[in-house]
Amino acid sequence: MTWEKSCGALVVRREKEKYFILMIRHKAGGHRSFPKGHMEAGETEYATALREVMEETSSRIAIVSDFRSTVSYSPSPGIMKEVVYFLAFTTSADIQAREGEIAEVEWVPLEEAEGCLTHENDKTVFRAAMERMQRMTVQIK
């Protein structure tokens, strides 16, 4: 069994009184999820998440919460993948999909986000992140 590890983030942005979450839509299968990618040698989980979100969406983010959620799944026979997600924020609406595997990046209103997700793992992480966000004392600007 081969193990792979990826890190990413659920990126939230506030515009006036409305909240949005950053999602990517994959070319392969067309499913929506959150930006993530493989760790590189010597990289921390945080550094991987920051780099991967930037590479996939062109969004600069800040991880300002202690939220950390891990999911595991098998993308193909003989491979197990662990993905670590953080809760992150940005003040910029500017995003752009990386050429290649990503078909689209989009800001989805928070109240519509869970219904857009394909995989139950993503829905579980989303619900946990939203619970944590509601308990945060830091104001999102």
C-alpha cells in the first residue's frame, strides 16, 4: 500500500455581511472540492496548504485558526491518501484557476456550499470548519 499526503484549506471571504467559500471544480469528473495538493520534501502542512491554494487559485490566504481536519481515502487500488485541511481567510475576491487539472475556481455563498460538494468527506470537513468558524472570536474582515 502506498501512502500519499496532501494539504489544503477551506478559504472563506466576507463581502459586506455575506460569506463565501472558495471551491475548485476538477476537469476529471467535474466534482467540486477545496484546493489542496501534495506535500513537498521538507515542507510543513501549513506551508503546503498556503502554496497549494496559491498555485491552484491565485489566492493569498491567512490561516488564523487552530482548525485542522484530516480525511483519508483510496483514490485508486493500492493507494491511500491523507488530506489535511485548515480553515483560512482572505480579503481578496481575485481568483484564477491553474491551467491543467482544474476546470474552474469559484466563490460559493456559504449557505449553498455543502450542497455543491460531491464527496461526503468534503461535507464532513466543511461542517466541522463552519462550527469552528462560528466559535471564533477573531472578526473576519
